[in-house]
Amino acid sequence: MRTKEPVRRKGPPGPRELAHHAAMGVAMGLGLALLLSVTDPSGIATLLGHGGRQAIAVFVAALALTFGTGAALSGALFIMAEER
């Protein structure tokens, strides 16, 4: 009877897994931007409406990049902890 051995990776886990974490963070940031602009808590949609297309672009990009960066950094910590 064969014993189960831990699954070993073929090569470094770095860039590909970090890209997955960053993509998930960007998707979460885009979802939050959509939710905030549709539900209009605290008048965010009104503020974006008065700001025009540039304000919407800056708002969406800032949320997406913030969430993407945070997810990539936390993903890096998870990868380093998993290797130990």
C-alpha cells in the first residue's frame, strides 16, 4: 500500500501565485467600486456624477489598485509562510 506523500511544487511559486492574488484583489476592488457607486452610501455616486468621467476613472482605479496591492502583499506572506 502506498503512503501519501506531500505534494511538491515544480519550480518557484512566486510570480504566478502572486498574479492570482493580485487579480483577485483587483476584482474585489472593482466589485466594491460598483457597489459603492450603485448603492450611494454617503453620496459617493452624487460626488462622482459631478466629477465627470475623470472622477469615476480615478475612483475605480484607486480602489482596484489598492485592493490589488493589498492582496498581492498578503499573498506573498501566505506563500512565504507556506514554504516554511
